[in-house]
Amino acid sequence: MPRVLHDLKIMLLANLWIVPVLAALVGALFYFVAPPPPMSATMATGAEGGAYRLFAQRLKEELSEQGFELTLVPSKGSRDNLERLLAADGAVEIALVQSGMEHQLNPADAARLQSLGGIYQEPLWLFHRAEVALDRVTDLLPLRVAIGSSGSGTLAASEAIFAANGIPPDQHPLGWQSFGGGKAAAALIGGELDAAFFVGPAENALVQQLATHPGLRLANFRRAAAYEARLPFFNRVTVGEGLLDLAQNSPPQDTQILSPVATLVINQHFHPGLAPLFIDASREVLKNGNLLDRAGTFPSPEPRTFALSEDAERYYRNGLPLLQRYLPFRIASLADRYIILLIPLLVVLIPLLKAVGPLYRWRIRARIYRWYKHLREIDRQLDAGTLPARLDIEVERLEHLEDELAKVEVPLSYSNELYELHVHLRYVIERLRTLQKRRATASDTVG
């Protein structure tokens, strides 16, 4: 066993050159391969207490189970969220945005953003006073109507419907007011408004309040199919009889409404490796569905608002990456990159390791063969008869070489070559001594 360890030591020492080569290779790979995804991000949501904020809070809790920290930033709504995503400071990396808002951006800005998919439907509700008769959108022209606050998704959705009916923003009647939310609900209930638009899930407390108020009615968009065909960011949704409140049977009959979709939108600061994590966490949050969305419907690659990111498209096609199905996200993301590192490393290492054997043999034999250079020189001089007059000096040099050779260490498998060198060295020394004796004899005879 000691001899085996001795040979192993020699082999390692002979191949120490491979250590800096491997270190340089691994360093280069780590330098050029993308770093692992961060374990934090910042998300713009919406107003405190709103549907966007509630979803984002549940998403944050789900992500925290993976050790991921999601910072939530309140905002004024979809338009504000888009502005934050496009801001140069990159303070916000992901946000909830209502479908259809992308049409308010110029093409260059829209190209800077991508979608992770639709998250849930957020219907557009038009509630009106019970005494007001509404058949078409144009019936709102002489009425007092709240169409949504500036920059909100409600205003964007209502204006899209007005434009489809030939009522552009610069032709809005004086009775139409740009506010929404709780303020609009209070004005509608108090009789200061005849109708008002709202956007939010069916479970939203404000929607529930309006749906159960005896003096209000939910408008029926009987031409919903036409709107859906012309405005593809709207879905036609049927609110079944009694869906909003069974006890009060609200609405009293099946009612057609239009619904944008809340979408997750990212900018260039969002690490692409986080896409599967966010979509899968959203799926977990939404797994039970809601009053309008069946379980398993969302998240979804539709609607195609902004371009769907490649990583999101891969998730919808194949599901979670293999390692993330069985390992925590942090470990799986690191392992993914180590595998990426391993492939080119193996490509280089295989021929490198194949070269180790021949190089090792060459280095060991070089330790032996370099002694033959002097022997061959003396041997040629012997044959040519050109050796120096003082052979004792050459004998002394060879005997010194013999002493040095005794200290040379080689693996057991190469010992035969070392012993052959000993034999050849002794042979040359003996030839020199024989020649030395002959010259001494010849000198005595002449004398």
C-alpha cells in the first residue's frame, strides 16, 4: 500500500499542470454564464384594499414559502403601473395591468414590456339607478355618469366601449365625470349619479354592495358578442341569475357583461428565470377559482396583450422546469446553472483527460531519458576515438551521475527503464576505465 501511495504521489506531481487549467476553465464558465435569479423583486399593485393589492398580498405569502421576498408598492392602478414599469430607475420589475391598457402605449414602449399571462377576469360593471332605462351605451349620453378616474383601468375600459360606439374622449358629455371607486359608488347610491362604471372581481366588496342595493340595477350588454369581436382584450361573461347574491337574487336574470383580464407584466429588469416561479405561485393562489373563473382556468397565456415571455411560454407548454418540481427554487436554480456549467466543462475535460496518460508517460520517461544524452555523447566519442586525454575526469562525472540517478523516483511500472539506465551507465563507466587502463599501459611501454 505505501508503494501505491508513493506512485500516486508521483503521478499527481507530474500532472499538477492540470490544476491551473481547470481553474481557468471553471472561472471563465462562471464569468460568462448568467448568474442565478435573485431572491427578491418589487411589484406594483394597486390601491390599498383593491383586488390587485389582495392578489399581490396572497402571491407574496406564497412566494415567501420558497424563501423569495416580494416587495409590494401601492399605485393608482393599471396606467400608473405601466408608467412605473417603463421608468428608467427600474424600481418596479413586475406589475398587474388590465388587458387593453397596452393600446395606450406607443409601439416602442410596448415592445419593452412582456407578459407572464392572464391572472383573473376583472369584469367591467355598469350599475345604474333603477328608474333609469338603459338599452344601449348611447343611452348614457344625457345622463350623469362616472366613467372612472384618470389613469385607471376603469376609464380605459369605458373609453374603449365609447370609442366603439363612435363617442371619442373629446366628445364626452358634460355630465360624465372622471372618477370612480368608492366615491362613485357613494354618489350613485346617494342619487348624485345616474350610472357608474366599475372594474373588479365579482367578490369585490364594492361590487357586492352595489349588486344588493335595492335602488340599483346591473346593466346588460346584450351586444357583448359584438364588443368581444371588435375589442379582443374583452371577454364576454355571463353573470348567472343570483350569482352575485342568492338571497336577493342579484342579478334577477342572466346578464351579459364584458371583462378585461388582469395580467402580470414584466420589464427588462425582471430576471427571466423567475417567470416559472411567479406563474406557478399564481396558479397556487388561484387554484380554487372564484365566482366567475372556474378552478384551473388561470393563470393563462391568454389574452395576448404584451408579447408573452419565452420562459412563460415554456412554462405553459411544459410546466415547471424538472428540478423545480422536486427541489426548492433556490437550490433548483443553482443546480440548473451548475448543469449548464458541467456540459461545456465535460466537452473540454474529456480530451484533456485523454491527454493526461500520454503526457504522464512522457514526463516520467523524460526524467529517465534525459540522462542518456551524456551517455550517448561519450559513446560517440569512444567510437570516434576523440575522448579527452584525462579519462579520470569523465569517469568521475559519470559516477557523480550514477549517484544522482540513485535519487530519482519513478512509479513501479517504470522501474525497468530506470534499472536499464543504471546498467547502461555502469557499462559506459567500465568502458572508460578499460580505455583508461589501456592508455596507462601504453604510456608505461613507451616510457
